Amino acid sequence: MPLASGTHLGPYEILSAIGAGGMGEVYRARDSKLGRDVAIKVLPEAFAHDAERMVRFQREAKVLASLNHPNIATIHGLEDSGATHALVMELVEGRHSLGGRPDVSHSQSSSNRRRSTGAVMRPREGRTTSPSAGGVSELP
């Protein structure tokens, strides 16, 4: 179920939808505690009811959070609010450097080695960044 602008997940206020894909929906949100914008990837409701997928999601979040590299988006944490489970990460704004695809995208997870041409962002400051787990298409 899509989240409406103004919805709160813990200290995060949803500002707008960024995109959606097979692994969930991604939103721009405002962190009210730290005063910054973040990206929030919300798992599809069906995944939240699948114990195996939840374990995988949490394991992948821990692996991604353990990485520290300028070309990988920072994972800020996990947020659970009722039946809503989300990954909170660095908001990477910019354009795609591969394939010319109009995606807001995430790098492939540690358990899925394939790469897509939309999995790399070139932020305004010029470095190339790969946000986390699963491709997401930009919403109009």
C-alpha cells in the first residue's frame, strides 16, 4: 500500500514517492531528529508476512550497513511501524551514469550478483554511488 505524503514512520515524515520496483517502494522522507532528507525503502506488504523474506531483508540490511565506501549509499537503519518495515538510507540525488535509464535505482543485494544498467547514480558532486538492494523505476 503506497504511503501518502505526511505519513510518519517513527521520526521520518514521508515527503514524496521516488519510485517503485519488485523489492518495494522508495520515498523521500524527512528525518525530524537530525533535520535531513533520507530515502526510505518500504517492503511490500506480502514480504512483511513472509518470515524467510524478513530474515533475508534484515541480513542484507546488516551487510549493507557494515560497508563503508564513498560509492555505496549509507544505510542509516531499519524502521518498523506496525506492519510496515523499511530500510532508511542516504538520499542520493543525481542522474544515472549507465544506460540512460530514467531510474532511481539501488545496487543489487549481496545475495544477488547480477547488475542492471540502472544501478549506478552519478550525484551532483560527481562521485558515482550505488544505493541499496533492488532496482526501482522513477515515478512521474
